[in-house]
Amino acid sequence: MADNRGPVVAVNPEGAGEPTAPPRALAPRGAGVTGTRRSEVLAKAASIFAEKGFAATTLREIADALGISRPTVYYYFASKEEILDELVRNVSMEAITTVRLPETTDAAEYRQALRSAVRAVYLYVAASPEMFQMLMSSELHLPQGTSQRFQMAKANFVERVAQLIEAGIAAGAFRKVDAAVAALGIMSMATMRSLSYPDTKPASDQAAADLIADMAVRAIESGSEYDVSRASQVFERLREDLSWVERLVREQ
């Protein structure tokens, strides 16, 4: 006779209310379905983490929000820490791949590369602003390994942008600025969508991404009417531009 009892979930020996993960072999198969469901779990978890905080969220809540069983969630992720770590890994990969260093001396290529990187990051954040807001506001309270990975992701992006700016300065695309400071300011511009969530929302994230990307380039491009050779002047220029964007968003 067939056994219809379903998967058995082991009880957490510490009695914390969250069972340990069942054997992964008990879960359904199918590469396409698996990939889709895994992405759904990540997206829903990010939303709940942002709403309730990482520490207060349970796997049961994630499963209930998706309308699936808790053992199904365990097939994809052994714990909520593993879910969070996956989210941060995705951020890390995005930080590495969005900044392209042109293999040319054409100044226009460097300006376009910076514009493309800022635009891509802005849209990436805009796709899940609540997740980035949660990561940034809860960074000190995240598991140590995850927190370090998130810090590294931000550092990698800033470093890559700084390298792009330095190469662009050599090519005549940008003014002689402190590349590291300028890159830090540009990262703030690229991720500002999460900082304003949910108080302000642009009528079009695509249009906002174009605007922010143009502002980032204009702040340091060669021939700018502003003297941005010092760190304080870079940030002052960025603050002026961001204030203008905030007013524009509120008027829409």
C-alpha cells in the first residue's frame, strides 16, 4: 500500500518553534518550476523581512504568505538566514556586473559606461526597494556573515565606479576629482530609490533612472561649470541635484 503521509518534518531540538529542514529529496522536482518558485520565495521573504524585520520573521509566515507548505519552503532554503544570504549574494553579483570598464580612450564611452551603471543599479533597487531599505536600516543587526557580504557588495560597487572614474579622467571624460569620494556619492544617488520608499514614488522608474544617471555624469564630467575638485564640493553638488529630484517627484 502506498504511503500517503507526506514528508516528515523534524522537530527543532531547541523548541524554538521552527522545525529543522526536512530531507530535500522529499520535495517536488522540475528545473523550471524550481527556479520560478525559488524566486517567488526570495521575493516574498524580502517583502516580509522589510515589513516585520528579519529577526521577527518566521519561515511559517513566508510559507503562509505564498500559500505553500513549510516543507516546500525547506526544499529551497534550509533557514531564513539562508534566504537572506541568497538575497545579499544577488546584490553582490549585481554590484560586480553592472560596472563596465571600456577598453578604449574615447571619452564618450566612459560617460556612457557610468550612465549605464547608475541606471542599472537604480532600476535594480527600484524593483525591490523594500528589500534594500531593510538591508540598509538593519545592517548592524544582520547575521555577521551576511552583514559582511552586504558591506563587501557596496564596497565592490564603489571600487568599480572609482576605477571607471579614474580611467575616465585619464581619457578626458571626467574632471580631476577624488574618484573614491565621487564614487561613494554616486552610489548614494543610484540607491536613493530605497531611501525614499514608501514616502515618494516616481511616476516612472525608467524616467527617474535616466534622470539620476544623467545627474551622476553631469556632476563630474569634463567641462562642467562647477568646480568639483574637492570632496565637499562633490557632495554639495550631489545634494543640490537630489533636492531637485525630490521636489520633482513630489510635484508629480
